[in-house]
Amino acid sequence: MEHSLAEEWRNVETKERLISCTMLITEPNRLVADVDDRMPVILRPGQFQAWLDGSMGVDDIKTPIAHDYLHRRRVGRRVNKLRRSQP
């Protein structure tokens, strides 16, 4: 997985195969700012190829996606409860 934000590797002690990854975070757009002070970078489908082929860099995607690209929906209070182990 050369030049990616994910990597597959083996723990040298246990030989366990591990996959790790990261998320790119940016400032929130207007919609998300009501509930959080940050948000993940979101690419539009037209940006996928440029990101994957390396012609688009992090500086090109750090601006938050437009607020009207997303929709907010109310969820139950059980969402994000650490004690909850069921879907």
C-alpha cells in the first residue's frame, strides 16, 4: 500500500496481521459546526481519481465540503453510548 493513508503490517512479536488507517480532519462546515468543532475531509466523486493518482494533495482538500452537500438527521440517544455493544 505504497503512498496511502492505510497500511497492512505484521506485529513483529505476535506475527498478527494488522491493518491500520487514518482519517483526515478539517474544520467544520456550517452544518457540522452546530454539533462539533471538526469534521472528516469528504471528497466528491469527481475528486476520487485525482486523490488516488496523487495529482491532488492535502492542501487541495482541506477546505470543508459545502454545507448543502450534507444532510443532518436526528438519531436516538443510544447512538455513541460506549456501554452499548449492539447495532
